[in-house]
Amino acid sequence: MAGPGKTQRRGAVACGHPATAAAAEAMLTEGGNAFDAVLAAFCAACVAEPVLTSLGGGGFLLAQPANGKPLLYDFFVQTPKCRLDPARLDFHPILADFGTATQEFHIGLGAVAVPGAVKGLFAIYQDLASLPMARIVAPAVHLAREGVELRPIDGYLFQIVAPILQASEACRRIFLCDDGALIGTGAWLRQPALADSFEALAAEGERLFYEGDLAARLVRLCREAGGLLSAADLADYQVIRRRPFVCDYRGRRVVTNPPPSCGGMLIAFALSLLAEAAPARLGQGSVENLLLLARIMELTNKARIEARLEDGTEAAAERLFDAGLLARYRNEVCGQASFTRGTTHISVVDGAGNLAAMSLSNGEGCGTHLPGSGIMLNNMLGEEDLSHGGFHRWPQDSRLSSMMAPTLATSAAGTRYAIGSGGSNRIRTAVLQVLVNLLDHDMPMAAATEAPRLHVEGDVANLEGVNVAGGVPPEVQGLLAQQGYRTIAWPLHNLFFGGVHGVALSADGALSAAGDPRRGGAALIVSPKTG
């Protein structure tokens, strides 16, 4: 345990659940720094946001110490060292029902990649934290034992992934009522085994999960029930500390997730296309501005395919930012007339100026818990978005690519931002639009987050709040249809469009924070207690 010292108990946090925010607040109130706070929030999110994150998954932290350089902690999942005959695997599809659409996901032990969350927790703790690990996990332990009351958004998410939450006996014990119905809004979710796991990890360290008793249980489960993970897969897993990708956007500094993840690269590419288009002159929310953003999204997706960015290599990133390719796509911009993935995000800033942007995912969960631990395992090898060559064809012993893009930015006025989003392939467009709102339109954090969004993927344009006051202007739908898009109109705010949670520290020391209402976001400003 080392790193930036204790703050003066000032800070701000934005995340996906009030209980997650309260855990971060507790660390700041005790004199901890932004990194203590983000780790406590991470642990609490595993309890309060079980559909979105877990100790059985992975993620990224983009850390900016007050007196140091930014550093990206990559603790995302790793592919196993060996592939097996698919016929031997516990790997099967389920249908998630989003109400307006359905989507097929693949779950089972054969979908589990090597989890990085626990090693990430301890690597960040050792480098940057200032409080004891037992204190950092304490809010999560309390939540898991005493329970979390489910909100309407939680009940909705549970219904979407109901087949996963009912897929095994361990899941059914946690997520079903005595009468066999799925628990929902107003019910209390209690996870005592998960509380025990947090306490054991705080006492014994990461070795428990990667080489100790929990590792032995996981390897035995995979061997006996159709999984892929071996003792070597777990023992050899490493957190990778990467140099973040830094770009200049119209004189503003933007720092984001580097390769092999592609979400940050796509945001940076889109900003490069926008740089000469001057979106500020078009006005936030105007028809012209929204059409420009739609065009940028379309071209960014084309460039992603052309550059083969999913290769997850430095060479792919170099292809994406090749001067000739950039110039060609910029010319296309200038020539133009003027479902939910299990991901969550936590942003924290403290009064000393430490910034933390952490994005986490468990996929949707594989429907199986690590025995006796309360830890839902990921289903990343069953994610179609991450299986570009098809299922069961992933490169062995490699970091999976991800759309997660924790991002830091500095405005022309010197305001420093930490933001990020959940939402699978909508992450890049959600973060892009909030960045434009902050950096080009000088919007406050809450307004930048709540503004209506669009998302373009292929020939489909999704529009938020069409025909509703404050939403996307209805004429945008018609104009996009004329340009050949198939348009889909969504209700005012919908979790389809991501969940951007962000904090800000202005040049004069003022703090602000906003949790995205689309995903039940929560935000807190923490001030020193007086008297």
C-alpha cells in the first residue's frame, strides 16, 4: 500500500448506484484518497450492481495522481491457455428480453474467461491506496450481509437477464423468492457468502483467488462441469499497467484507454474527425449538430472495420490513425451536408486533485457462481462483440479487447473531468457525445450527461426521445431516413444509450458530479465536516 497521501476529505463521486457512491463517500470522509474511494465503490458495486459487475469479471482504471502521470490499469479478462472441443463445453444461448428488442447471449462455464478483477483490486491498492484493505471492503461486506433494496432499474435489469439469474441452483438461491419468482423492485438482495469472500480476500490477499482455496474450487468446477480454466490460467494472470492514449482535441487534452481495447481508440478517432467540423458553432442539440454526430459515428465504425481494430494490436491502432486514412475520412465529414451489456462505471475526484475513472464488466454473467463464494463468473467468451472470429476461435492466453473507455479530459478553462460509461458498443458514442457537450458546448456535468443521445451502428440510427420535449428533434429522424438509415425511436431516457457517470474539478477547486439517470446513476459531493 503506497501512493498519493490522504486528502482533506473533499471529493466527488459518480457511479451507478447510491450504495456504490456511499462506499466511496465513506472512504473520502475517513481521509482516504480518490483511489481508496474508487476501490471501495468497486467492491460495493459487486454487491449492489450484480448484473453489471463482479469479482468474477474484469475492468480498467484510468488513474491520474495529483502529482504524477496518468496510468491505465488493465485488469480485463484473459483467454485461457488451451481451447477444448466445443462439444465438451457448458456453453449455450439464452435470450435476453429488452422489451423493445431481444438479444442472444451465450452463458455457461465454457463462456468464462480468466477473471482479472481481484488482481486489479490488489494492484491498484498496492500502488495508490492509503487506507487498510479491511476498511476498503467494509462497506461491501455490510451491504452483502444486511442487503440492498432493489430499485425499479434493478428490477428491470433482473427481468432482462432472468434466464441467467435462474440458470443454476446457486443463482436461484440468491435471486428467486420462496415461491420461485424472480426477486424484483422493493425486495432485499442479501449475499452473505459474498460478504465472507470479501473478508477472506482482505485477510489473505489475491493469492486466495488465483492460487489458494478459491482457485482450487474454480479449477475443479471447470474440469468437472464443462469449463476451460486451469490452475496455470489463474496463477499466471497479470494486471498490465499501460501508458494511456493521449490526444489533443481542439486544444483540449483527452486521455483514454489504449490498445488492445478499442473503445478509447474509436473515441479518439471520432474526436479527430470532429476537430475541424467545429460542433460548437452548430449549437448543442441542434438538427445540424445531431446529423454531424450521426455521420461521425457512421464513419468511425467504417474506419474501425477498415483498420481491423479488433485485432487489438498497436499496428491496428497505427492503421486507424494513419494520416491518409484520417484525411480521407475527414473529407467525407466535410463533404456531408450540414442492447445492454453488463458494464458499469465509477468516477472519483478528491480535493488533492487525484482522478480515477474505472470501468467494470462481468458480461452478463455465466449463470454459475464460484462454489461457496457468492461470486458470479463472467461470460466474456460468450460475447459475440468480443468473438470476432466466431465462438471458440479466440487467440489463446491473450487479453480480450473491450469497448470500455474510462476517459480523462481537460477543458480550455482548466476544468478536469473523469468520465466513462457502460453500454457495450454504445460506450464509444455515449462518451463521445458527453465529451463534446463538455468541451465544445461548455455544459455543466449534469446537463452534459442528461442531454439526449443518438447511436449509429451500420445503417441503423437509434434516437433518444423523438417527439418528446427536450429529446432529439423529430426532423432528425426524417433527415436520417432520407440518407438511408433505418431509424429507431426510443423513450426519453433509456439505458440502451449507455450510462455516463462523471466528475469534474474546476481550476478554482469547485467540484461537480453527475450519475446518468438512464442507469439509475448516483452522484455525491463530499465536503469536510465542521464543528
